[in-house]
Amino acid sequence: MNFKEEIEKLPYIFKDPIKFDTVKYDKDNNLLCYLYLKNKTFINGHLIKSNLVDVDISETIIL
């Protein structure tokens, strides 16, 4: 299977394609979003645990 076919399957795999917080882009214009599978698996969490992404804490609000 090629990359284009995999991308075309995404709407059927994800519950909602993308969920956004109040800020949609960071200062470097990176898209900030949350991804969930239809079975409610939080994809972002798996990416973080697998060290495939870094967590940006520059905009973190501490109450």
C-alpha cells in the first residue's frame, strides 16, 4: 500500500479528523491538535510515550 492510499483511509480510522484547542498554531506555525481513533485511543499520548514527538510547554498555564 502506498502513502496516498494510507492518507485516504484516515477519515475512516479517526473518530473526528482533528480536534483543536484554543490555540491552533504555535509560534513556529506548527499545527496543534488532538487525534483520537474511533475506539477512543488518544494518538497524541502514544506519540509522546514512543518519543516520536516533543511536548511544547512554552504556552503552559499554571494555575
